[in-house]
Amino acid sequence: MRTNIDIDDELIDKALQISRLKTKKAVVELALQQYIERQARQNLLSLFGKVKWEGDLDQMRTDDTPSSWDR
């Protein structure tokens, strides 16, 4: 998708220099990918302590039959 955005030239220049990427597009795409990954991790961490575990971890560790993994 083509879009026009106004980004601070100094930020782009620093990002290009540090990352050693060759294009502004590559820098922006990398930044977006990393932002999405970081937000996904934070969203997952926000579930800590809120999800109730129901299962037998000892059985899962010893049962190596793929058909039993869905239980």
C-alpha cells in the first residue's frame, strides 16, 4: 500500500545508520514489525494470572502420542 507520511528526517537518518538498512521503506517496515511484536508480547503478558489452567501437566510431559495432545 502506498502512503505519504511526514517523518522526522533525523529519526529516519539515525535509524538508517544504526540498522544499516538501505531504504527508508525498510526502516519503517522493520519498525512496524518490531512494534507489532512488542505489543503482542505485552498483550500476552497482560493475561498473566487471568487464565485458569485445566489439565494434567505431568501426563502431558510423559504422553508422546499426538492424538492425546488435544485433550
